[in-house]
Amino acid sequence: MTIAEPQPDVDTLLANRLRDAQPALWTNPARQAQPAAALPALGRSISLDDTKAAAARLDRFAGLLAQVFPELATTGGVVDSPLLPAATLVPALGLAEGQGRLFIKADHSLPVAGSIKARGGMHEVLEFAEGLALQHGLVEPGGDYRALATPAAREVLGRYQVAVGSTGNLGMSIGVVASALGFQATVHMSADAKEWKKDRLRQRGVQVVEHAGDYERAVAAGRAEATSNPLCHFVDDEQSFSLLLGYSAAALHLKNQLAEQGVAVDAEHPLIVYLPCGVGGAPAGITFGLRQVLGPHVHCFFVEPVQSPCFMVQMLAGPGEHPSVYDWGLTNRTEADGLAVPRASLLAAELMRPLLSGVFTVADDTLFALLVQVLDALGERIEPSAAAGFSGPAMLTGTTAGQAWLRSTGVDAVLHNATHLVWTTGGLLVPDAQYQGFVQRGRAVLAAQG
Ligand SMILES: *Cc1c(COP(=O)(O)O)cnc(C)c1O
């Protein structure tokens, strides 16, 4: 007589892979095709109107930004990136003929901050500046915001401080924009922040405070300092609506770019978007915007390093829990410094529950290999964090969990019409010496794979 072995259920397999720091895919059973127009998060609720308001604010400041940042003169102060066709990269990603086409949303080339953080970071600093400018009568509602570039206006803003805790890129965005507008700017950096980022900020007159601990410690230090100074605005990456809505405005631009490239998004033509995830604010803001603007046939996946899957562990947790990757025996050590976050934003997690399609993880070695493949196929320079999304198509088409998701959603039946969109989130400002080091490591990984 044989006794049937108990079959480990999928959740156990996923948990084991997660704990072993093996690439894993979680798909969201709570995703809704038709979510409510206004979604609750941290006791508030937000809708597409909030995204539009953020976009309108960025527009109001465009004239000033074009004046303050010479690199924005050509776009009239608009901060956006191109949508690039990437067919030459398809074979390297393990996508076969008939499994969809590939684009990248090239936020690695975003001006001013060199990363996706330009979107949210700029918006939050501008929202703070706008409030002060109206309060002090520096501009009229609907007036010309270029008035804020005058010495008198800068003197007023210079009484205020903007502070942030960051692994690097958010600090770069907030620090550079705040100091350009005349604010005192302070960036609390975690131990994993790169030296060149600190140097660059100091050159721009930003005060950099270094902390021995991780990202959470840097944020806590910044928050504490800000509480003691009434003239200080603290940009709280873990719970900021302003940051999140600044990111979400990207969806309005992308909708137009998709139309220009003739990419339809409907039941016959799904759009699958792969977004690198740190604390979750940037990918959640973009997913929120995309789901409002494009509807149920856009599927968004977050991607995290195998040692820092903070969003995945949050999505696996029960109500009221806020686990860290350390609780799972993981180290939070990764070369993808923009993604080295131990605990997810609860704002992002709550908002994503009905919207997100899934979360998956990727090994650091794979990030470097992908970074090189992107260079060779497209000539684009991205940083390791920004390579994470490129592991997405193979995760969906080449694993049991991915194939199960494709079948259960019906996407498999129309995969030949699908568009895969990989969001590349940073790279422009990486110094050449650092970048060459990334390329070397990537070539070594590829050589070892044969
Ligand atoms: C910050 C960052 C992300 C992720 O943004 P979060 O809001 O932290 O989730 C992705 N890629 C790069 C390059 C980043 O700097």
C-alpha cells in the first residue's frame, strides 16, 4: 500500500524560495479588474483627480524649471523620458517569437536627477514651494512662477529647510531641486549610499549627513531632525502622498506615448509593465496612475532583489503586520542600491492591494548580466537597480508560477499581441568608472553562464 505524499502548496514553495533568496513570483489574488475610482490609503483616499492635480502642478512650474535647470530648456521645463522600442533585446530576455513585443520607458535618462526619483521628488519639493510662495505672496494663484527665481523670493524660501532620508537617488532628486530653488537642503544617507552621490550633492550645496545603518535608520534620523524644526519639511519616502502622486503623473504622459507608437491596450492587447521596487512609492504611484488611465488590461509587476523583497513580504503578510526582510532571514544586501529597502511603504502596499498583478525577485548577478545585454542591444546605460524589470518576461513565460498566471488571466491566449514594458529607473548620472565596473561584472556573469 502506498500513502500519498502531502503536496506542498504553492504558498509553501514560494515561501521556501523567498527564504532561500531564490528568484520567486507572487501573484495577487486580490487584484480587481474594476477597482473603485477613489482608493483608500492611510486614512485618506485618492483618485485620478489627484494625479491630474499633480500633473497640473508640474506644468505650472515648467517655466521656472526651464530657467533654473539649463538641461530642461529644450523641453520647456517638462521632465519626461522617451518610450523606446527594444526589439533587438527580445532574444536575450528569453522571449520567443509570438510572445509579445518589448518597449522600455527610459526613466534612466530623466534629466536633473538621473532617475525615476526626478518625478516624485521634484513634485514634492514644488508642492512645498508652492504653498510657501502663495502664503508669502511671492506669486499669485495662476501667476508666473518664474517670479520664484528672483533674489527676493529665494531669500524667503532660503529660511526653510527640506530634508530627506535616502539610499541615494531620492536624496539626489530632493537635494538638487530643493537647493536650486534656494531652500536649505539636508540629505540623510544610509551606509549603502554610493560615495559619488554624496560628493555630487555636496558640490551642489546640499548638506549630507551619513548614517552607519540602513535606509530605515537614515529615514528615522531625518524624521527626528525635522520634527524639532518647524521650518523644516521632511520628505517621508515611506508615507508621502505628494511623492506618490508625482510618480503617478507619468501615466498621463505614457498614455500619449503609447498612442503615438500605435500600442493599443485592451482585452486583445494586454500591456505588461515591469517596475523595479524599493520602498514601493515610485512603482505604486505609477501603477495607480496606469490602472486609472489605461484600465484592467494593464498588468503591473514589481521587481525586487532576492535579498530585499520588502514589498513581497508585505503582500504576503496579514492585516496589521509590517514585516521586514530581516524577519525572513534575508540580509537586505544588494548592489541594486536604489532597491535596498528592508520594509515596504504601508501607503504603497495598501494602495496596491486591488491594483497590482504581482511581485517577483531577481538575483544580483542577473541584474549585471541584463545591464550588459541592454548596453549591447540598445546602447543604453542603466544602473543595476534599473535592470530588474528585464527579468520579467522570462519570469512569466518560463516558470510554472508565471505560466499559471498567464493561463488564469487569459493573457496566454493573446500573448502574441501583448506589449512588455520595462521601466528603466536610473543610470544617467552614474560616473564612468562605476559604470565600467558594472559592465565588467556583467560580462563575467555572462561568460560563466557560457
Ligand atoms: C528609488 C528607485 C526605485 C524604486 O522606487 P521606490 O519608491 O523606492 O520603490 C527603482 N529604481 C531606482 C533606480 C531607484 O532609485
